[in-house]
Amino acid sequence: MNIRALLAFTIILSGIGGHANATTYAMPENSNDSVITEYPDGMAITRAEQDETLLDVARRFLLGQTEIVRLNQDVDRWLVKKGEVVRLSNRRILPDSPHNGLTLNISEYRMYYYPPTKKGEKPHQVMSYAHGVGRQDWKTPLGRTKVARKIMNPSWHPPESIRREHAANGDPLPLVVPPGPHNPLGSRALHLALPGEYRIHGTDIDKIHGIGMQITHGCVRMYPEDVEELYELVAVGTPVYIVKQPIKVGWLDNVLYIEAHPDLEGEETTLDQRFAVALRLIQKANNNQELPDFDQQALNNALKEQTGDPVAIHERLPPLEEASLSAPVPSVTDPKPAPKPARKASPDGYYHGN
């Protein structure tokens, strides 16, 4: 991207006051691609309009706290000076899960919702929301489930285990917390068909900056406007896939990307372990064929820095046309040129010469 385009792009984004609701992405034109982009023309950035924190910027753009901190590792989390540039999320690699219903990737503190389509149709778009997940000692469960029921303006009945924890910390809880701004469930709750009281819900105003962190007792916590929107979109019975994928790999327009996120609290993988996972995912993305000649340095940097931003590591040649433009033109004296044998794609999806 040239400097002039970058400056123009900066001015456009500086005037954005944040998303009114979820970020909606068009699905890639190629059904085999899995990288989605909000701003196709380049990097997404904004400028602080006043002295503020990264948490303020995250709130304005409905991004999670961990997400924006990892994208801006050279920016002071607690003091973003007026005029300072802040990076925003732009590209994302879709989690490796079915493209229907909801997928919650707890490693990136983000969910993906695929709106229903007509039978036989593939999804045209995907909506993405930031969320918080369970703490180290109250982990959010993994696996497939569904939305069992929905409740507007729920009351919270703290389980005895949580009441004991709060009492031990000198913060006793009542038996019932009524609806209102200080209700930990917020204004909406989507109950999941899991043993225990696991929900996707809103938040109380005192913990709104915890979105995008490990902060809950196992539930999934969302921004107020996000959970209100999701509540209206998602029907009871919608499938929900809860996955933990800190490393994702995917294609977009013949470019292979990798996206790496830090380990959750209480988990620690070595660089060698992350590298082994990355190689396995790269091979899977390449149809389990021989690994492509990827950019080793770019891969290493992505796995070390773990910014959560997709990094390009390989570009392949696009498949050849069925008919080569360089094929010889038959002579006008040849009444019937000998037919050429049909060219078929090899198992790797490319066309090869004899």
C-alpha cells in the first residue's frame, strides 16, 4: 500500500466513531478460502481524538481488551495520547468449524455467527463479536451444543459455589440479583444446552472492560449492544460450537495466512509446540499435500509475537486456464487439426503439463 493511499485510509478511519453493532464480513468468493477482510484496501487504523486508554478505543470499536493490546504492543495500554495511531483488527481467519450457527473460539475471545441460508446454499456473510470467557479455575467448556432458551432482562441466582467465593473475598452476594445495570448477566441471556448454568450473556456496567479477557465463571460475556443484537438474530435450537484454536491457517486469493494468539491463562506451549501445530495446519490447508515453500521467517515471527493479526506466509500460482493462450494456432491448410488430449487437474488441484 503506497503512502498516499495509507494517509487517505487513515483519514477515513479516524472519523469512524466505532461500530454500531457486530462487524459483518462478506464470505470469500472462493468457497475454499477462509480469510475474511473488513477493509480490503489495507491496514485498519484510527487516531486518538483525546488522551485515553486502549480500553477506551476497544470499547468504541467493540473489540476485546486482549485483542487490541496484542495489536498495539508498543502503545501504553493506560495512556494513548491525542493523535496517536492505534491499530484495529481488519483481517481474520475463520475458525476450523462448520459454517452454520455460532462458533466461539475462546482462544481469540471472539465468536462468529453464520446467518441461516436457504437449503443447499453456502453462507454469504459472517458476523463477529468480541466476548469474555471463563477464568483459569472456571473454564468455559468445549464441544458442540445449542441455544436451549433465551431470556430478556434475566435475574441472576448465584450458585452456592460462587456465593462462597465472593463471601471469602469480603463481597457477599444476595440470593437473587434482579435485572438492572449491575446484574452480571446484563439485559440478555442465551442459555446453552450444557450441564450447569452456562450462558452467552451481557455484562454489568462495572465489568464492561473485561470483554475479551478470561474473567467469567465459565459463561461467555458480551458487550451490551452486541448481546442485544445477537439475541434477536439467534433462534432457540441454533447450533453452537465452542472451540479452542490459538493458531489458525487459511487461504485468500492464493495467499496462505497464519494467525496466532497467546495461550490462555494456566496453559503454556513452547515455540516448538506452536511450530508443530502450525506445520500440521499448513499441510491440512494444502490438501495434505507436500508442504509449500512458505516464508519461514514470517511464520516464526507470527508464532513468537502472537498479535492475532493474520500474516501472509506463502503465495501460490493460480491454476492455469483450461486452454493455454500460448497453444499453437493450426494452419489454415489443415482441414482437421488433431485434437489435443484433455488436461485434467492432478490431485493437488493444479493443472500440469506433460
